[in-house]
Amino acid sequence: MINNTLMVQGTTSDAGKSLLVTALCRWLFRQGVRVAPFKPQNMALNSAVTVDGGEIGRAQAVQAYACGLEPHTDMNPVLLKPNTDIGAQVIIQGHAIGNMDAQNYHDYKSIASDAVVESHTRLKSRYHRIIVEGAGSPAEINLRANDIANMGFAEKVDCPVILIADIDRGGVFAHLVGTLELLSETERGRIKGFVINRFRGDISLLQSGLDWLERYTGKPVIGVLPYLRGLHLEAEDALPQDKKTDVDTATGKLRIIVPVLPRISNHTDFDPLRLHPQVDLQFVSLDEEIPTADLIILPGSKSVRDDLTWLREKGWATAIERHLRYGGKLIGICGGFQMLGKWIHDPHGIEGESGSIEGLGLFDMETTLAPEKQLRNVQGRLSIDNADISGYEIHAGVTHGPALDKPALYLEQNTDGAISEDDSIFATYLHGLFESSAACATLLAWAGLKAVKSYDYHAQREADINRVADMVEQHLDTDRLLKLLDLQAVPA
């Protein structure tokens, strides 16, 4: 029987699972293999809208692009979007079914497992090979019962596993050996080899450790991936750990700040700005001093009312008023858009206990959260200079009021958002706002940047996907990988 599924698991979160799955997907795609990505269960607040009108993790959307595919809900059948420290919105095959705390979700896992197997079976029928990403670590003892994210899934579909570890964080041999020790005998048997990620230095100095690892475990090291400087792949959830830009480096750039809300969502919206050569974008913790800037952007939020309360408590409401008074510009995206109105109502308790909260009052509008989430990919143009725009909507709110009479966007079927009468505030429900080169350039000029240079974010993403695929070809044992996938010869 041909094995058509290979799973990548990691010794820790952020070990490189998403990167390796993306790299393997593009490497196989370039050889003509009809390949698709899959992640059984994902916990993330960065998500994407699929071609079939659902919602999946952002990392799986990028992996789909690596395969030359449009993202589909079957690629990530279970998505958990945390809205408290102990609870999350549960999304099954692209659609929210409600909020659950950890215990309730644990009891629900048998139903979620059925959705996982169903989606995987459909993908197998449509694609030649499936590359699967695990979640966190397979060695979390407290999460082993009814596991659907790691070894529980691998055993259910009977697939081999590659284990990846990040040497840059230290303790790589302990991570690999310790993970193996905590697995059952059958689970250890599924591990067909190791990949070490983010190595920098002289590989010959690592060789004795690799030889020991193979002798001790009886399993091969499939390869050692180098530390790639300047690499950008959209994050599954963690915020980028960029260093603060010093004054000299930032001179002449447009200064943008984004508050890190406790439940910030889709912060990948700002990747095109972080990478733009004329922009100095800083994520500002709510415990940090609020710096001066040309533009403040209020991001999306999974718990808008709670995050708005945090903003007020940390002085951002006052800082925003001062910023606007001195001629600064403000953008609100999705939840950040909702915060700008007079009221936010949650009569059904979509994001917590039912109730209402007063907004920042910068727009004459109100938002009511509704049970049915709006999920769609859209195209249109900005009301500023008619620049072309494309993006996606993921929100539960319905906003209404006179402020919407001056919209921010003209879409194919309707208008969206608002622009203030004095032209200082731009607000929209649209995610992916800065991925369109023309729209990004227009908004940067609106915010005060002179002589804006065009930056092609999608070309950058393609280049980096190809860069990690090249890394597979150069640094991994590709013959062994092909055998694990029963691909001794590339299919016609």
C-alpha cells in the first residue's frame, strides 16, 4: 500500500514545523507532485479565509500557496482561537461552532477527531501526497489522551513522522532524545528521522553530536537546516521578535506603532509594513511607554470589549487623542475599526458575557456582535485615489451609523469602513489591507510618507517560499524523503 502522508512534528512550539512543511510542499510541487498541506488541529489567532468560504490558520494558507493551491477548509479542520486564558472559539471545517473551555473541548475531541479524519480522507482523494504539520510537541503528557494534533493523528492514519528541533534555542539533543523517551514504543517507531533547524557555524563541529544521536537512537539525521537571515514566512501565531529600530536607522522612515492587544488577531496584516524599506513599524506592548509616531494602527482583536478596556487602562485612548490633535494619522482594522465607534454591543455573549461598552467615540457609529461570522475574500478599490485593493473579512460584528456614509473602500458588492471628515482616520473591516502594492503605497502616502517606493509583498513571499524549498534540496537527504513518501520516482 502506498504511503501518501508524511507528518512533521516538533520538540517544542516554534521548532520549525511550519517552515519545514512549507519547504517540503514547495519542493514537491516544483517536481510536479500534486501535494497539499494539512494541520489536524491549530491554535492561532492568525487566520485566513478559504476558497470555500471558511476559516483556517494563516500558516496553512501559506503552505497552500507553496503547493500552488487556494486555501481550503480541509487543510485545517480544527482551529482554536483563544478568547480567554482558559477558553477558545472552536472552528470545525472552517466554521465556528461556539466557545469552549479546556475541559469542554477535551470532551468534544472525539467529534473533532471525526472531522479531522473526514478532511484528511477528502484531501487524499484529491492530491497525490499530503504533508502534515503537528502542533506544539507530541510529548506533552497532559495532552496525550484523545490527541488529534500529533501522534494520535499519526497513529490513526498510520503515517511516518519527521521530528524537528531548533538548535538556536539550545539543548537540541536533549529536546530530541527527551521527546523520544516520552513517547510510547509504537509512537517512537513512527519517528523515521530527525531534522535540526536554524544551525549557524561550522557544521563539522556538530558532526560528533549527530553521529552520537544516530547511534543512541538508531534513527537517522535527515539533515541540518541553516539559520536563514532575513527570511520571512507568515507567523502561525507568535508576534515577530524584531529589535527596536534605533533613531539613526529610522531617520526618514514613516514611523508606525501598533499596540499589542492581549487578544490581538491577524497581526500578519502588518508584515508588508514591517518589510517595507521606508517604514519603521513597532509593536508596542501595553506595558511599554507609548512612543511618538506618524501613524497608529489599531489591530484586530478576538475580544474587542476586553481589549478596548486594556487600551484605556494603559493610556492609549489619551495618547490617540493627543496623536490626532497634533496631526497624526490613525487606522483601525476589524476589531480596531469597531473600537472607534460610540458603542460595541454583544447581546449574545459572542466574546464573553453579554453587554455593551462605550467605544472611543471617534466615529458616529455602533457595532453589534452577531452569531453569524462574516467570512469572505473581496476585491475593490480604496476611496483614496481609487487604488486597487484585495483582502478578506473575518468578523462577527455588524456596524451601522452615519460615519459609514463616507466609506473607506468600494468593494464589488458594497462599501466598507469609514474615513473621518478631517481625513485623519481610516477604518475598515478588511484584513490584508497592505498586501496590495498600490493600496499600500496610497495609504503610506496618505499617512505622510514622501516619495513612496513600490514594494511587492507577494513577490517577497514567493521568493522566501522558494528559498526554503532550495534549503530542502541543499541540506536534507532528499532520497530518504522520497522513500518515506513512496516516491522513488517523481510521478508524471
